[in-house]
Amino acid sequence: MSYSVFVTLEPYMEQWLRHECGDEYPIRVKRGSAEADILELWLTKPPKDPNWVPQLAPLPGQVEIILPYFDRKEIRTYNYLSKRGEICLRACFKNRFRVQLWKDLHTIGNVIRRNDIAISEWMEKHGIEDNDKNWNTIAKILQRKRAVYCPGGRLTDHHSSKHKKK
């Protein structure tokens, strides 16, 4: 018998994660991965509240993640992921996504290419549906990452207005 937890993710993130984990659903995280470590840390015994009912299927916007086997934690007993644990797991997914996006698209070859084409190709390569919402979200993430490394946080060579209030 397998045990699952359910995590709320944005559609582009769900598609990316599913692709990264072998295009299977429900998603199986790799043993020894950062996600598995977070699950091992945050999994607890289910609440003792008599009114608590375990979630058996994902709600809209959620993904199902099958719990891996742990040497030090028995998932038959420890199979509940608290809200705080879900937040940590979601943050891990987001960080991995951003690192991969930056690593892949901030290269010499992509600096001279058109951004829109590079982002669309990256999305296709990583199993993300190429629609306006996903594309705009990923473009904005990339734009914010690039702005961190630009002088003054600006992405253009334009100088601030002379009429800027101080």
C-alpha cells in the first residue's frame, strides 16, 4: 500500500515537477532528494482529532505525491504533512525550479537569442504547457532574477528621469 500527501502548486510548477519526476502521476520524488529529506523531516502522525478525515484525492490545484520509503521513519505511522511542512516542500520545489531556469537560460548562447523563443523552448523541454499565463509567469521570474545582477536593479541602459522626486 502506498501513502500520499497533497500539495498545492501552480499549473506550470506541477507540469515541470511531473516532467522532472518521470512524467508519472501521482508524482514519486526520488529517494535521497531534497524533497524526500523535507518529507522525512516534516511527516508526523495523523491528528488524533476524531473529526479528522484523511484526504484521499487531490483538490483542484493540488498534486498527489507518493511518499517514498524511509529507513528512519515508518510511513504507515508517519504519513501526515502539516501546513508548515507543505509550505517547506513547496518552497523546495520553487527553489529547484528557479535554479534550473536560471542555470539553463542565463548562458552565453541565450544572451544573444530572443528571450521569447528561449523561454518557449525551455518550457517545451521541461514539459510545461506553452500558454500565455505560464509563459508570462516564467518570463517574470527570469526578469526578476536578471534584475538582481544588473547595476541599480535596472534591465535597461536608460537613466532615471531628471525629474525623479527625492
